[in-house]
Amino acid sequence: MTTVRASRIDPYFHGRVFSFSELAPPWPIAFLRRVGIRFKQVASGLARQTVKGPYRQLCAALTWIGTSANPHCRVSLRWSLELPR
């Protein structure tokens, strides 16, 4: 349980794990770690019963962007690879 609570890519709060590591690939781990950290910062302030919807929407958006052939999506994915580690 200590490892679960310490995870930055798959944050644990409100009694559950919000997994972002499943989105790699195509998203780099460094980017997903940032997503997990920020999601926990923002969503841990929401009511427990309302967090699941935003989590699913964020995962759906990242999945769509990461798998889309749209050139704008490809640029976003390339940009995420250039983030400092």
C-alpha cells in the first residue's frame, strides 16, 4: 500500500488509484507523471463521488489524441516527448 500511495503517475486518493500509466505508449512516462501529479492536485479537492467522471474524460481525451492521425494531435504528442524529465 505504501508503494501505491507514493506513485506519482498513478495517484491514490479518495480511496482509489487513478491510473495514467495505462496510457503509455504512446504518451511518455515523464508526461504521464506530470498528468498524474496535476490530476491529484486538482481532483483531490473535488467530492469523492464526482472525481470518476473527470478522470474518465481526461483518459478518453488523452487516448484519442495519442492514437489520432490528425496532424494537430501528432504535434501534441511530439511536444510531450520534448518535455524535461
